[in-house]
Amino acid sequence: MSTPAAITITEAAIERVRHLLNQRGKPSKGIRISVRTKGCSGLSYTLEYTDDISPYDEVVTADDIQILIDPKAIMFIVGTQMDFVEGELESGFVFTNPNEKGRCGCGESFHV
């Protein structure tokens, strides 16, 4: 029996991450998701390129890309879905997190 992934990634998010990694101009191991203290509700998702994999990272492979989850963030985002949406006025990654207890009014931060 396999363990479910810590995070699920939609096809739109996979395509966007693949596009970003291809445009970077140098090889990358993937994208790392972290949670930082920020905003009016307390926590905010951060994404960054990563050139190495820590032995403590949670690694989620989707198609040919790797999403690494910072070990300090795993308890805040387990069960989350990562999507990429494009609208008329904005586009970006959207996280649907069942652990969230609330979000700030601007949507920049959340709390658990």
C-alpha cells in the first residue's frame, strides 16, 4: 500500500512549473515549497528554484518534475492541492489547503 503524496499538483501547475524550469537557463532539481511568516494572518507560501535536495525534503514527483517540500512546512501543507490559474487580470499558483483555518482579506497569508 502506497502512502498518499503530501501535496497534489494539477496538470496546469505541472505545466507552469515545467515552463519556469525550462526558462531558468540552468539545470534545477525542481521547485521547493516553503511556508514563511508573513502577512496579516501569519503564514505565506513561497516557491523557489532548488539546485539540491536535502535529505529532509519531502519529494513529490509529478510527471518529469520534482516538487520539494521544506521539512518545516510539511505539517502546514499536507493534503494541499497546488494549481495554476490564469485570469484576465492576474495569474499565479493557488493552494487549496484543508488545514487552513482562515485567510487574510487580501489572500496573501493564512493561518492553521
